[in-house]
Amino acid sequence: MKEQWQGLCDRFSDLSLREKWLIAIGGWIGIILISLTFLLDPATEQKNSAASNLQQERQIVVMTQADINVLEAKLKRDPDAEIDKKLTQLTIKNQQLAEQLSNVVDSLIAPSQMAQLLETVLGSGGKLKLESLQSLPAESITDKSDQSGYFLHPVRITISGKYFDIQNYLATLEKMPVKYFWRSFNYKVQKYPKAELVLEVYTLGTRQEFISG
């Protein structure tokens, strides 16, 4: 190693002054470049890392702003809008049904006249026997605990007689100009030609009252 170094020194001594200066300058430039490499590489790496972190931060800011925009849009919308719309539709539908029901009730015979009608038609024939005529308790058509609104007023009449007389009685009731509803019909033969009919009819009213009769 020592001999190699001595050989290099001898060769350097044999060079001209100009060559010695060129070698010296080249050596210094090499040293400077190596030094700059050690100094600049960490700085460059740090700069690249900072740029990458900055880009990530920008993406996070963009995503956060997008989330904020979505939340603001949701806050601007009425959370109960769909419910309010459904409620409005149901309210309108309820009003329409109430009007239809009111029209039906107005067209029906009054509850206080129902029993009288049955008895009057029965007396006009004179061939049937009235066994019983009973006004049944009124029934709410909505909620049983509701004391307002519309009520169903039923009447039960029991008559006996011949088949064709009973048939004529029912036909006369059907032809009456007043309106009501049939609820139940029970016909049974007792002893020929006598039969018994239990008939329930009803009308509607706005008050919870028994039908007179």
C-alpha cells in the first residue's frame, strides 16, 4: 500500500505545473460535489415528503368540505317534509270521506223514525202479528270510546204470520222512499203455515241516542 502511494506521488511529481493544477482543481470539485450530495439529498427527500404530506392534507380538506356541503344540504331540507306531505294527503282524504259519509247520513231515515216506520208498514197489512219491537243500543262507527261522530242505530223487529204475508211485508219495506240498511234476516217456520221472522235494520245518526219505539 505504501509502495502504491509512493508510486502515485512520484507520478504526480513528474507532472507539469499545469497538470498538477488541473488535478488539484478536479479533486476539489469532486469533494464539493460529494459534500453537496450529502447535504442536498436529505433536503430533497424532506421537500418531497413535505409535498406529499401537503397533497394528502389538501385531499382531506376537499373531502371534509364535501361532507360539510352534504350536511348543510340536509339541514336546509325540512326533516319532516315527507311526514307533512303524507299528513296533508291523509287530511284531505279524511275530509273527502267525512263529506261522503255526511251525504249518506243526510239521505237516511232519522233514527227516531226507524221503529215507527217498521210498525206503520206492519199495521198497514193487518195480517202479521208483531211479537216484539226493540231499539238496540247505538254503536259508534269509529272508536267505541268516542262519544262524538256518527252512530249506528239498529232496530230488531220480530213478526209472525204466513209466508206470503211476510214476503209482502218485506217487499213493502223495500219499496219505501226512505233509506236504511238491512243488518240481519232470520226466517223460520214454526207450525205450517205460520212462520216467524226476526229482522234487524239500522240507520245512522250524529247522536248517541236510542231510537224511540
